[in-house]
Amino acid sequence: MRDGVSNLFNLRRGELVPVLVAGLFFFCILTALMMLRPARDALGMQRGIDSVRWLFIGTALVTLAVNPVFGALVARLRRLQFISATYAFFALSLVGFWSLLVFAPDAVGARSGQVFYVWFSVFNLFVTMVFWALLADRFSPDQGKRLFALIAVGGTLGAIFGPWLASRLAEPLGTPSLLLVAAGFLALAIVLAWALVWTRPDRPASAGPAAATEEAQRIGGSAWAGIRAVFSSPYLMGIAGYVLAMTVVATFIYFTRLQMVAAAESDLDARTGLLGNIDMWTQVAVLLLQLTLTGQIIRRFGLAFALAALPVATALGFVGLAVYGSFAVLILLEAMNKAVQRGLTRPAREALFTVILREDKYKAKAFIDTFVYRTGDVVGAQTEGLLGRIGLALGGLVTVVVPLALFWAMLGLWLGRAQQRKASANAAPEGPPASAPISRAPG
């Protein structure tokens, strides 16, 4: 039976257990996130859509401030220690928000809702970034191409299960209790992170000694090393540019959705329910793509094609939205965008990090996946707001999206080929080598 499963999903000897552990790990993270996301969006809209644009700026500034703190943790703690500390911090934060809702409900208002919005936006990026950084550290470039799409299925199942679980528990337990449930899933994620590290994806028989040696080594370096690495490496700058273009366009879709939801529903609970339903059905589309096409596309056409597919699909979707301008077309655009992004492009984008230094997999990746990502949110939000104020609306967005998508697609093609060249130059063995460089020399 194990051989049959391995052949079906292109798994090789010793890879089944690590893939299952990683998939369950991602399931726990996305379950926690998606239980709370609809409430985050609804709370953010309490003072109007324009206030959300300013919240994006606040979120970007917070992520910039947190990056050197995370870099210092990476430099001073062992890998499992800083991963555990990150998840434990966010789990304890959820307990703090629960305490506020239960013991001081009168203090909860629009301002605290905005604080939760910013906190959740930072939480969302860091917990997923740490997960993918660990995967890039534990799996080889070849394994990343073959296995990341399969592992991502666990996250998609969590993204479907999270809203469903929230809808079942909200009434009997109360909304505040959902925060404790999400914190519980983060605690379970810590356990699974340890299990993934101690399970070698290439040589299960030597997992214990190899993992122990690797864990005894601190990554070291400077707290600011990740930021310097991004600006000194054309390859990392290319990844940053790709992420920036992707988030600008995703923000256009996000604000278009908020405006249409605001026009359709005025009640907070109704908005939350509508946003939750959109998320749930979008995740179903993601799951179908992951189970049927993603692995085949990456293996047959390569990372370059997978990275270029999202800009092309998004540009076509925006043209359709500008022509028809209906809520149904918006849902179709968002579902297509997220399905391609999470089901195809995300695994391909994460595979780009498997060929860089171990230090950069955590520090530079943290800067790109948090601050650069949120900078794209800010640019997209302000651009969309400016176009709306001068009366261009959807037509104006199309004139921005189409040329941006062309640049975005060309960058994806370049990154895919650059990753292949780096992987060949590194001549990486099937599993992560025990002697792989951890970080640059101090200074």
C-alpha cells in the first residue's frame, strides 16, 4: 500500500512520513488562520474601507520593526527554538485577546478591532513564512519541486476546515473561544515542527544523529543580515520583485471585493458570513487544482511556467471583470487567482528558496515574505484608492494590471531559469547535505 501511494504521488524512499508530517503541520497553521480571517476582515471594515488602507501602512511598519527581532532570534537560538518561540508568541497573543474579550468586553471597540487587524496581518505572514522556511531548509531543490505542491494540500484542507470549524463552534462556545481553539492548533504545530526536523526526508535510518548534529548548530550572523542579503543578491531581489507585483495585484482584488461586499451587505455578521463563504469555496477550487494538475505542471513544464501562469491568469481575469463588472465575475476572479497562486505558484515560489544559504532561508525570506509583501499591500491599496478618487475604478485598474502582469510574468520566467541554474551549480544530493553552509562569515 505504501509503495502504491509513493508511486501515485511521485514519492521516493523515506519521503512519505516527512510529507505527511509537513502536510499536517500546514493543516494546523491554516486551520488557525482561516478560523479568524473573516472576523479580521469584518472588523477592519468597521470604520470604512479607507481606514483599511491606513491599516495596511501600519501593518507594513510593524512587519519592518519585527524583522530585526526575528533575525536576532534566528542568530541566537537553535532552529527549533526560534520556530517554537515564534509560534508560542502568537499563541499567547491569542490567549491575551481572548482574555480581553471575556474579562473586559467594554474595552473592545473600533480601535481594538484595528489593533487585532494589524496583529492578525503580521501573524498571518510570520507563521506561514516560518513553515515554508523550515521546508526549504529540510528538503532539497529536487524534493521541493516534487513535494511542495503535495504538502500544500494539507494547508488547503486546513483552510477549508478552519471556516467550517468556526461556523460549528461559534454559537455553542462563543466567538472569543475560537481564539483559544486557534491557539491550540498553533501549539500542535510546534509539536509537528519538532517531528519534521527529527524525521530526515532522505535517510530515515540516520535521522536521529544527523538531526541532532544539525540542531546543535546555530545559524548565527547579524539580525540585519536578511535585509542586506536581499539588496545584495539579484536572485533575492528578483524574488522580492515577484512578491511585490503579486501582492499589488492581489490587493486590487481585495479592495474590489470589500467594496462589492460593503454594497451588498451592511450588517457585520452578514459581511462576516459572506466573506467566509467566499473563502471556503475558493479553497475548494485550490484543492481541486492541487490534487489534479499542480504536480504534473511543475514536473512537466518547470518552475518558470508555474511562476508565469499566475500573472497571465490574473490579467485575463481583470479584463473580464472590467467588461462585466458583476459580483459573480469577481468571485470567479478571486477563486481563479487564489487557486493558481496557492495551488501552483506558491509551491513553485517556495522552491526558489531551496537553493540559497541556510541563513537566507530564514532571514532574507522573512524580510521578503513579510515587509516586501506588506509593502505591496500598501502600494496596491493607495493606487486603488487614487484611481477610485479620480473616477477610473475598474477600467483604471486594468490599465495598471496588464502592463504590471507582463513584467511580473517575465520576472517569473527569469526566476525559474535562475533557480535551475543555481540547483545545477550547487549539485545538491537527494537530501539536504549535512555539511551545507549555514550562514555567511560574521561581519
